[in-house]
Amino acid sequence: MEQTKKYKIFNRDMMKCLAIFIMFWGHLLGWVLMDRYDGDVSKYYELPLWELVLIYTSLFCPPVMFFFVADGYKYTHDRKKYAKRLFIFACIAQPFDWLCCHKAFGWWHTNVIFTLFFGLLAVMAWESRFRLWQRIGLVLLCIGATAAIQSDWFLFGILYILFLHCFREKPKARAIAFFGLSVVYFGANLFSLGTVPTVPLLVEIATMLLMFAAAYLCMTVFYNGRKGKHPTFAKWFFYIFYPLHYFIIWVVERIANR
């Protein structure tokens, strides 16, 4: 037991800082290039492999977000207030998301905080006292809502959050569900074989899977479940930083691509 505990070196704020730091630099490179290529994602496959890898290291962040939403359901004092906060900041972040993402995904695309919001609602619905068919219906409604607004990770984001919550006390089942879902999601990129260069595509998929595996390892082995020293400051900083990082990237795009 003591042997296991000594590896738990990251508290909640340290994990979030690590995740958003990696996200920021991956997004910065990715979206500056995206603006240069006028939103054409296929141009990524023409990049040097090290740049492609650096861009997709940003995928360390989403599974950490999914973990904390599943964790938040269990530990937050007021789930309705938590859901309300997620929704408000999803709306605040949306104009900033459009600044960077509209060329690639269109104006109908919405940011990942909406997915986190509906993921929390899905967990709340699953844990409600409604009948099974009603709970399944509510979860499907949450999935449908994310698909309708085209939020990041929509269907899969909801499933990640649900699986992480439902299999919290079953580590083997949780790992199987997490990595099985990841293989399905990222493996679907193999359908692009023949239309894009093979080696960059395989490097992209491998990097995505590696970052999800690294995030899972950090959250299950190195995360100690404790708050940081300044939890109130940290909570609001992370909410503010998400839209702010898109604004910073937009400014850098304007300068770099003049």
C-alpha cells in the first residue's frame, strides 16, 4: 500500500496545470498553422513529424477534464451549481472558440466545456431515481444535444465521463472501457488511409493514443485526489484560462500570419 502511495505526487491543481500547459502549446502551434492553411486540416499531414506530434500532445488534456467531471460529481457540494457554472463558462468561452476554430469546423461548432456540462448532466441522470429506460433516454438526450451543437468530443466525451464514473470502483473494467473507447475513436482515423499520407496518419493516431494513455496513467497512478493549496483561486483560474488561451492564440495568429 505504501509502495503505491509514494507515486501519488500530483494534487488536483498540479494535474490541471500540467494538462492546460500541454493543451496550450499544442493548440498554439496547431491553430497558428490552421490559420496559415485557411482551416485545411489535411495540411497537417505535410508537416514534419515532430510538429505533428507536438500538435497532438494537446490531447493529454481532454481525458484529464473527463476525469475531473466524473470526480466532481462525487465530491462537489452542489451538483446543480457545478452544472450551472459549467454552462455559464461554456457560453463565455464560445466566442473565443470561434476566433480560432471557425475556419476548420464552421460557426456551428461549440467548445468542449459544453460536452463537460452535458457529461455531468448524463451522470446526474444515470444516478437519478428514474426508471432504467428513463435514465437511458436522458443520457441519449445529452448525447444528442452535444451532437446537435457539434461540441468537441460530443458522443465520446459523454461516454468517457460516464464510464469513468460508473467503473470508479472497478479499475480493470474502467481501464478496459477507457482504452476500448479510445481505440474505437482514434482507430476510426484509419478509414483515411489512401486519402492522406500513411506515415503521418499512423504517427498521428499513435500520438493520440499515447497521450490518452499518459493522461490515464497520471490520473490513476500519480494523482492523489487532494486539492491544491489555493483551491478557490485555482478553480476560477482554470475556468478563465480556457477562453483566455484561445484569445492569446488568436493574437499570436494575427502576428505570425501577417
